Amino acid sequence: LQQLDSSLQPKLLGCGTQVSDSAISQEISNLRSASELAVRSSQELPSIQEPTECCPICTSLCANGDDAIFCNNCDYWFHRQCANMSSEIYAQLQNSSIAWFCCTCVPISDSQQASESNTQITEIVDDLDRPDITFGNLSGLEALAAINHAYDTITQWRPNVFLTPSGHAGKDFLKTIKNLLDQFNNNGPLRPVAIKLILLAGPLLLQKPSAKSKTRDHVHCLTRRLAMWNQGNLSDLIREGKTIQSRLQKSKAHSSPLKVFSRLMLKGQVSAALKWIKKNPSALLPLSDTVMEELHAKHPKPQEISDECTLHGPSELPDPILFEVIDANLIRRAAKLTRGSAGPSGLDSEAWGRILCSKHFKTAGLDLCESFARFVKILATEVVAHKHLAEFLSSRLVPLNKDPGLRPIGIGETLRRISGKCISMVLKNEVLDATSSLQTCGGVEGGVEASVHAVREMYMDPSTDCVLLVDASNAFNSLNRATALQNVGVLCPEIHQYLTNIY
């Protein structure tokens, strides 16, 4: 402000005529107060011809018309999108005096102001995420509590679903899933719980009534359960599901579960290994205090943010047109290539593959794929509140018994894996450009095996004295998320938004 000369003073007021000294003093006072706010809008930016404030993430100028937010620790301005902030939260902060700290400064700032700021911003996020929803005959907090209770219940169930039957019942089920996706895509009132309801619908509506049940039994059950679902009658659906689960036969204990799992993995039969775990819970350890301590030990706290590990450079946001190739056909192609067991919701790749790819559902299946394609495009181009995706990002924790010790395995939701395949198909060349110099198997089918054979040949060469293997303990789990995403934004900005939403 001290550097503003008389030639710029009229422009601060947004006019071209001279004004009184008292008016200029008042305007400068207003600007000084505005500089103490966490957020500034385009109206608060001085209309200087050559702005000098650059966003550290994209290195572009925070010019007039840009939404920008000020870090109270490093004194840099960040574009709202570069700071991964939704427009709703930005609007709330814009009308407040809450200080804001960037992702680099939050971990290193121990001030009371930073702590209070985090608390205040969390309250704003909670207010925005507190849904005023109506589900069947339930509404408000009652509906939210019922949905949360139902999801917490089904995640404890063993996978036991039948394939979606063709005919009217199956099409109605697909339309139910599509309507929930549309609620999310169109920012409808059910958006905060739409993904949770989608993952909840499978185990509640497709629960297999008995081991010998036939297709006609499944059609009858699905029709009856859909009527209960539309009424919001989750309690009766849960009661029925619990009854079925209680009658499932217990698997016999296997003498050496790790040997079976390892043998299948060594043969490359990953899907078979995961399915074997699903059908043989005796191979898993119960989540006792001791097991939880071991699991926590395998997931250490991330390394501190280090400037020498952080890349700085231009990071342009990709044009959304890049992801317009994601359509129903690409979704079906990715679904057919997806293999593996079920995540917490209990629907594996076979179940979702039929839902998305079967021609028996005709336009209902095509419409569902189109809605899911739009959902994937939103993940790739927009900032999405993590609370709205919590269940989509969840994994089923499998503590495999090594006897002694354990091996943690996380099995994510099938829909998340399908979305990841779609993004990989679209951005394959961009990812290869960013990683091929470091990853010997990037984009190469069977690349890991090729690397192993190459090292073996070098080792067997008479001129080779030895091969030195360097391994960092728990390296991946020690990554700092903020640093990793920052580096991705510089190396491969096209995939940055998707990873920020789902990682």
C-alpha cells in the first residue's frame, strides 16, 4: 500500500476521476482491513496493470477476476482451484475473517491462530455437509442416522449377493442406482449420501436368500425389497439381511492359509487368491488390540515436508474437454477388464460387470453407464468434498495370518477400480511421459516380470560381480500426501485433480 502513488489511487476506487484525500484515505483503510481476511474476491484485487503476485502452485498471476486465497504463514496468494477448495467453502470464507494456511504451512505452523483457523474451517465444512435430505419416509437427521447405521451394518457382512436378474426388477434396480448417481452429478439434495446409498443398495437388495435359491426367487426378493427401499424402510431390510447372514455356513479352518494364498499369488492368480480369502475367513486374524497395533505399526506417520523433495513449477489445469472421451462405452470396457474381490459393500467385479455390461438391461444399463461416466469426469475435473466420497474410497481390510505376524491387504470398492481404469485409459500417454524415466514397467504389459528377467540376465553375465538390492522400509506408507500431490501437479497436471479427490 505504501508503494501506491497518486496515479494509481483513483484506480483503487474503480473510477477514472480524482477524488478527495479523505475518500482515498478511507479506501486505503478498507484495503488494509481486507488484506487481513483469509480470502479476497476479484472485486478486492487492485486493478494494477502489472500484478506481481503469483500462485506458487501454477506460477500464474492472481489477476483480476480470479478467486484467490491468502496464506497467513508464507504470505502467498493461491488460486482457489490450485488450493483444492470448493466454491461453497470459498464463498463462506470470503465473508469471514478466518485466517487460512496452505497445505505446506499447516503441518509446520504450531501457532494458536492456525489451530483456531482449522477448527473454524472444519465447522464451515461440517455446516455445508450437514444434509437436509429426504429418503423415502425418512428425513433430516433421522434419515442420515438410518443410512449411516445401515452402511456400518452391511460392512460387517460376508459377501453373499446374487447377480442382478434381467427383466423389470433388474431394470428398476439399475434405475435406482442411476437416480442416485444423478443426485450426485447434479448436486441434488441427496448428494452427501448418494455414493453411500449406491454402495448400500447392493448388499441390502441383492442379498441371496439361500444357497439353493433360483432366479425366480431372486426376482421376487428384489421386487419386494425395492418397494421397501423406496419407502425408506432400511430397518426391515437390515433385519432380513441379518437373518440370512446368521444362517450362512461357517468355513472350515485351513491348516496353512498363507501357503494357499501365496501359491495362488505366485501363479499370478490374484483374483482367485482374493476370492479364496473371501470364502475362508478363518485365514484372517480377528481385529484384536494386538492386531490393530501391528497394523498401525505398518502405517507410520508421513515424512515431514521437505523443500528438496518438493517440485515447483508451472502447473496448468487441463481443459475439461480432455475427459469428454469418457462415455458409456469406455465405462463398459473398463468394467470388463476389472477383476478381483469385493470391497466393503460386498459387490465384486463380477456383480458390477453384469450391472454395467449386460445387454439384458438395454437402455437402463446404457443410461447407468452414462451417469457413471459423468461421475468419473467430475472426479477428474472438479473439487469434490472428501466426505461425499468416503465410502467410495474405503477399502476392506484383510489382516492375513502369516503365523507368526500378519500381512495387511486392502481391497477397494470395485467402482473405484473401474473409475481408475477409465482415467488410466484416457491419460496413458501423459502418465508415461511423466513416469517412464523412473518406472521400468510403466505402460508395458508384464513389465514387472520383464524387469525381473532383465536383472537375472545381468546377474548371470560373467562380467557381473554382484547385484545390490536397496529397499527402503515402508517407503510408500511414509510418503507425505501434500508433497506427493504437489509433485504430481507439476509432473502430470492432467491427473492431479483426480488423485486429489480419490487419494
